[in-house]
Amino acid sequence: MEKLLEVKDLRTYFYTDDGIIKAVDGVDFSLDEGETLGLVGESGCGKSVTALSIMNLVPSPGKIVEGKIYFKGRNLLNLDEEETRKIRGNEISMIFQDPFTSLNPVFTIGEQIKEAIEVHSSGRACSATKSSKLDHYSSGPPVCLSQTSGGATKEQVFNRVVELLKLVELPFPEQYYRYYPHQLSGGMQQRAMIAMALSGNPSLLIADEPTTALDVTIQTQIIKLLQRLQARLNMSIILVTHNLGIVDEIAKSVIVMYLGRIMEYTSTEDLFKNPTHPYTQGLLNAIPGVHSESKEVPRLYVIPGTIGSPLNLPKACRFYPRCEKRMKICLQEEPPLKEVATNHLVRCWLA
Amino acid sequence: MIMWNYIARRLFMMIPVLFGITIITFIVIHLAPGSPTDIVAQAGPKVSFEARERLTKLYGLDQPLHIQYLNWLKRFIKLDFGSSFKDDRPVMEKILERLPATLFLEGLSLFLIFLIAIPVGVLSAARQYSIFDKFTTILVFIGVSVPSFWLALLLMISFGVKLNWLPISGMRSIGSEYLPIWARTIDYTKHLIMPVFVSAFGGIASLSRYTRAGMLEAIRQDYIRTARAKGLSENVVIYKHALRNALLPVITIVGFSIPGLIGGSFIIETIFAWPGMGRLGYLAIMERDYPLIMGVGAVAAFLTLLGNLVADILYAWADPRVRYK
Ligand SMILES: Nc1ncnc2c1ncn2[C@@H]1O[C@H](COP(=O)(O)OP(=O)(O)OP(=O)(O)O)[C@@H](O)[C@H]1O
Ligand SMILES: [Mg+2]
């Protein structure tokens, strides 16, 4: 089966006044249709930049300097601006960490979702497969918007917005249409963001820490919602998060990143059963309540040191300065990403 | 309904502020050296003494300051501004006949400031570090550094005296009322060009900077990334999503710029002999015409407060976060 997304040797660097920051430095991964991939790692390891690279939205002074991003067989990095915009918010959507700052404060929720629909509605082919995904579950009219030559009618768009708001389980969708972002709670704002992201029936949803800014009960609700939506719409999700608990809950496979590199890449099940990289082990040990066998250890494990400066990358293994199992060779040469078992990749000499 | 309550409350709150401003104005003019009776004194030492005494009594200047202020206030509350020392005409009448010229000049300047500064600021932000941006940065630097009186004199010398293209003073030429309408319009316009330009110049410079800064700030926000992630074109992202937000603080600037414009009108109207309230006030100060100074001061203060109120209402109307509180 063809992969939905295939990222090959992606390198995204920031050319700052202080030097080059290799935020993403040779990342390879792929994603099947309907699959959820977790992307974890400490702050600053390049998760968001990886996500933004797929959207081709890397902010300046950042640049994708190398790599290929195949989406449905097309290399996204070869597309021109116009073609890229047709995919953004349509076939690939993204939601962000802080829904409050991510929504424009001066437009209503409805206007903002409407805009996302309209920008992609004119001239879009009325593909039966695409719209049927949704129609199957919703009572509303078909989602195909290009029956009228100049795009969709006002009423069609309004109905579609309401339908999307229903889809993300917002109560009183007609009312929420007229609300401004600040009139909604954080969880509802994130639902609105998700509604907006779903407006084009995306095949891939990139969620960059979608629950980090929300409180715990709301976090669970949003994750559960994403799970339900994924099942309904059969879309793939790349979920960026710090929370391995969430990964365990919804991701099929996981990438553990450190300073722009993939350190471990395997199925979620495998990662929890058989964490191989010392960094992964450290992350898992740092979760409260996971290692309950060692009851005599009252304090939470902390990986020693902090993530180093992305400017002064060690010549060798990037985790070397903080690794508790470091050896001489780790300083001399960076380990390659090795397949230690089927579909279990680890970048460590010990593996 | 909430809006009307708000406006009423704000209008009510203007009263103490206005009251404070009149006290300060009153104290300052009495602290300043010189007195309304000085002019009479120039007639000669002998005549002057008695005349001075008589005038001092007549104007009530022999009374203690606080009594003088209270007397003024009592009349002011009844909207009676008193009469000018100079020609004994009611202050209100003198101000009202000059006010339209000032409002016209300043209104036009304000309009020009917005018309020019906002597009300039937006474009230089959208094309940060472009040649256009660098060029306007230099112009802005000149604009905020050049004193308006100096600019006025420079323009008068070059376009008025040397080139003789534009009239250097007044609102219209002598005898212009006998001209046909189109010629009269041209005559008015020619008289307007330099005063409007000078009074708008500094405002254009600073407002375009504010707009540029507001735009750059807006462009950095998360919702701009969201707008791009939706697949919107760069034009929609900048000129819809960023601009709407960048213009909010600009509205507040209207409020701030009004005192500057009114203050500037004293200088500009005097230099260009523009028959407005600013020139009236300037002359009143020179002649120590206390009732007229107080009257002009109170009207200027009222206009400033009104401008601020209008700016706040506009802001509340434009920003849903304030509107729905
Ligand atoms: N606009 C930028 N300019 C310069 N450097 C940047 C920029 N954005 C990101 N970086 C750098 O790229 C690296 C990776 O950042 P990224 O935002 O991807 O981290 P992250 O893994 O998403 O962290 P977090 O968990 O905090 O979101 C960081 O070292 C950061 O300093
Ligand atoms: Mg991030």
C-alpha cells in the first residue's frame, strides 16, 4: 500500500545572527492512511519545526534546506506557492498549542471557519469519495461545494460551518457561529480550531501539542474527540506532544526526537514494552506512576542536564552530554539509526 | 444600551477633568509676568498710574486670586465666558467665529494624516527592509525631528516668497469674494496647502511609524500562522487578518493626536495668519486678555476630551474583546 506521507532526509535550518540552528537535521518517517504518529521529545528538539516543514510554513529565518516530503506521491517541496496553498488547510491541516492566540480575536468563529471553507471551495472537484466520508455520519447536505460554478452559496457555506461545529461537538452551533474567540473557553476554542482544520476533509491532521495549554480534564476530552474524529473521517494524525500518556492512548507509532534527530522510532506498543534508547528510557522514567515496581523511589526521575544549545551540537551523539550510559565511541562517532527489530529504529551504539 | 450608559458616564467624568484644567490654566496665566493693564501703562507714567488703578478695579484684578477664579467659574457654569478685556465683546462670540476655521484646518490635517500614514505604514511593514521601507524611515525621521514652525518658515520662504506659488498668509485673498466660484475654490485651496501640510507633517510621520509597528506586531502573532495554515493567500493574510488587528491601536492614536493638533494650531495659525481659534488664543496670551485665554483654554480642553472619548468609543466598537465585556 502506498504511504500517505513519506518524509525523507528532511533538514530545516534556521539562519540566525548567532549561527545556524539545525532544528530538524535529517529526519525520515512515513505515515499510512488513518495512522496516528506521535512525535515526542523535550522542548526545542524540533517537533514543531518538523510539523511546520510539512505545511511548508517554516518561519524565517528558517529554511528547508534538504529533503523530500511525499504526500500522496507528490513531493510537497516541489510545489509552487499556489499549489501549496491548495493543500494547506484542505488536504493537510494543522492545529496549534494555544487555541486562544491561534484564533484571530477580531473575527467570529463562524467567519474564520467560513473563510477556510471558501478559500478551498471554488473550483474544487466534487469528489464522491471525499465528501462521502463525512456524509455517512452527518445528517446535513452533501459537503460538495463546487456544484455552483462560482463556489458555494452563502447558505451552503453556513450549513457546512454549522455541520463542522456539530462534528466537534460544540453545543448550539448556530450560536457559536457568532461568538468571538474570547467568549469561548480554552477547550471550546480548540474545538473551533479543529472544526476549522476539518473544513477541507483533510487526509492528514497535524496537531502540535493541541492540549498543552488546556487543563487536564479538557485535555482528555480533546484527545477523545480527536480519536473519534479520526475513526469517523479516516484521517491520519501527527500528534506532537510532551505527554507520553497521550501517545500511549492514541498513537500507533512514535518518534522520539532529540536536537533535530530521530533517536527512536517504533510502534507505541514496542516503545513502552521495550524502550531502547537511553533518552527514551529517561523520558519514560520521568512519567509519574509508570514505573510502579520501584516503589521505594519516592522522587520522580529527571534526565540530568538540559537540552543543549542547538548551535553547539556535539560532534558525536547529540545526547552524549546527558547520557548515563555514554561510552567512548559515542564521543567519536554519532551512531546511525539502526533497525534493532522489525520497524524498531534506534540511534544508539548500545542498541 | 450599555454603550449609551458608557458614553453618559464618560461625559460625566469629563467635568472634574475640565474643572482641573481650568484651575491650572488660571494659575499659570496669573503666575506669568505681565498684566492686562500693561498696555495702558505704555501711554506714559503719569496717566498710567490712575488708569492702571481704574482698570485693575474694573477687571476685578484687585481681588484675591481664588475669588477671581470663583467669579469666573460661577459664570462659566452658566456657559458665560465673560467679555474680552480688549474689545469687550463676549468671549464665546469671539471663539465661535474663529472655531470653524480651526476645525476645518485640523480636521483636514487629521484626515490627511490617516489617508497617508496608514497605507505608508502598512506597506513598509509588509515589505520590511525594502527600499520603500528604508526611504520612508528616513522621511519619518525627518518628519518627527523638524520643528513645525521652522518647516512653516522654510516653506513660506521657498514657495511663498521666492517662487511666489502660494500665498503666505490668511484664508483667502483680498477681494476673492468677487471671484467666480471655481476661482474662489482655487484661491482657498492655495491658502490651505501650506498650513495643512505643516500641521499634518509630523502626524503623518509618527502615525505611519505606529502603523508599521502595529503591523509588524500583528504579523508575528499566532493567528497569522493559522491564517496561512488555512491556505489563505498572503494578501488576505496581511491585508485582512493582520491589518484589522494592527488598526486597533491606531484608533487610540487619534485620541492622543488631538491635543498635539490643537497645541500646534496656536503656532501654525499664528505663522500663517490663519483666522482660527489658535491664533485668537495666541494673541489673547500676548495681550494678557484673561477671559479670552480662559475661554480658549476651556474650549481646547473640551475638544481634546471629546476627541479622546470618540477614540475610545471607536475602539470599543472595533474591538470585540472590549465590545462584549
Ligand atoms: N523562528 C525561529 N527562529 C530561530 N530559531 C527557531 C525558530 N523557531 C524554532 N527555532 C529553533 O528550532 C529548534 C526547534 O524548535 P521547535 O519549536 O521545533 O521545538 P519543539 O520541539 O517544538 O519544542 P516545544 O516542545 O517547546 O514546542 C529550537 O532550538 C529553536 O530555537
Ligand atoms: Mg513546539
